[in-house]
Amino acid sequence: MNVAVLLSGGLDSTTALHWAKQHHTVTCALAFNYGSNHAAHELACASWQARQLGIPYREIDITTISRHLSSALLSGADAIPTGDYATDNMTQTVVPFRNGIFLAIAAGIAESNGAEGIVIAAHSGDHAIYPDCREDFMQAMASAIRLGTYAGLDILRPFIHASKADIVRAGADLHVDFAHTYSCYCGRDRHCGLCGTCRERKEAFRSAGIPDPTDYEA
């Protein structure tokens, strides 16, 4: 199947890109600049990963949209909560309907590039916190995109029932260079090691039993 892959430059989407490369023909990797604190570092990793695999990279600037959205991710590093990856902390980092916005735009680009499906790296660890990562949302969005495109585009979600540790193991099997992925919501040159997503990243590598190559401040 010809597919487009949503690629943020983070651990999950990078593993999804490698998975797609192994199982499908990837027409393009789509990265969105939505003005997040960590956009520069994350998108640099996304571009690097696509180049390594010889996959066409498309970066879509939607900062004009994100200016109208409210989220700690869009408000500067000082707004990012520290502490565990838990609902009370991480709901502050929700960008309203982010995956819905990404998928809607991606559908048009994917169909224009001859794709039959879109790969997204939503996983089980995000379900409780991010409503647009849950399977019922994905099923509804997949139905809308299938009905709204001549190609009948599908949404492929290989990790929807997987944990973050499962994704780390899958990435290790696919020889993903995790050192060229970025997760920190604070957007510093080095991962802070304290925000919820840094803590989740650390725990995923520990649980998976895979060495963590990430350079953390703490």
C-alpha cells in the first residue's frame, strides 16, 4: 500500500515511519509546524529521519491556526508542568483537536501524492489524556476520511494498542536511531528530564530493557 506518514520527529512517529518503510511504500513523511515550544528540535529530527530513509519530507506550517488555540505547549517552556506523565499534569499540554487537524490536512496531501493510507503513531499510553488519540476517535476519523476522498484513504494505526515500551522495542528491532528523536516539551537543546513526556520517555526505555541514548539535563 502507498502511505503517507505523520512524522513529528518524536520517538513514536519515527518508529512508525520505519515500520511503514518496512511494510508499505511511503510516498511522503508529513511534519506539521504548529508553533510548539519544541518545534525546532522536533522538526529537525523529523527531517533527519526522513532523509536517512530516502523518503520525501513535507513540512506544513500551520502556525496561523495554532495562534487561535490554547495549550501549555504553545505558551513557552515556563508553562510546561513537571512531574509524572499523569492526567492532572498532561491535560495542560493538550492542543485541542491536534490529530484531527493534522489528519484532515494530511488526507488532502496524501491523496494528492497517490497514497492509499495515512500512518499515525497514536498509542495506548495517550488514550486517557488525549481524546484525539483514542481508538473510537480514530475509527470515526478514518470513516470520515475514507468517505471524503476518492482514494478511500484509510488510517493505519499500528501502535494503537501498544504501550510506549512496546514502541521502543519495535523501534530497536527496526534499528531506529533514537538519539535523533526529540520528546521534551520544554524545547531546550537537551531534554530537560523533568517534564511529563521526558519522564514517560525514560520509563519506556527502562521498561523495554533498551539503553536510552537521550541526553537529559536531569
